[in-house]
Amino acid sequence: MLGLLVSHQWDVAGDDDVTTNVTAGQYFYVFNLKDGWQISASPTFSYDHEAANGQRWILPVGLGVSKTSMVGGRPWKFALQFWQYVEAPDAFGPDWQIRFTVTPVVSLPW
């Protein structure tokens, strides 16, 4: 499964000294393997249209692994991802990130 979520935010009122114009989103992918294992990642990115050149992108590339297992009669998904930032603002941008998530799998209410 592959996917992309994109949003855009800009200011419409308020302080004229601050201008907001940011496109952001999240790309994700999942490759199912056997026995509940997956290769997956879901990094978030952003592009600040108002920032100085060279400071606009925050762009990670991600790789991860996850496993869905039964715990206490309910399926749970355990995931570990590593994100390497190929582009980030120099002053405060990250170089990498490790993300660990635990997610209960619930039934749809309808």
C-alpha cells in the first residue's frame, strides 16, 4: 500500500509581521510479509514558502518494520521506524529520528 496526505496552511488575518505559508504532508508505504510482519514507514514533511532559500524543506526518508501480534486476546501492532533527514533547516533541523509505536487494532464501529 502506498499513500500521500498533503495540506496547506496560510494566514488570513492577524499580525502583519508574521506570514504563514506552509505546505506539509505525510507519505506512507506498507509491504506485507508473512506472520504479521510488515516493512513500512510514514514520515512527515513540510515546505515553508516564506523561509529563506536553503531553509524551506524538512524532508525525511523513512524505513521501518512492524509486527502485529495477539496480546490479551486483542491484536496489537508494534512498529519501529528510522527517519534520515535529507533536507532540514540548518539552525534547528534534525539529522535523524527513531520512532517506536504501539497501536491497538480495534473493530470498526459500523
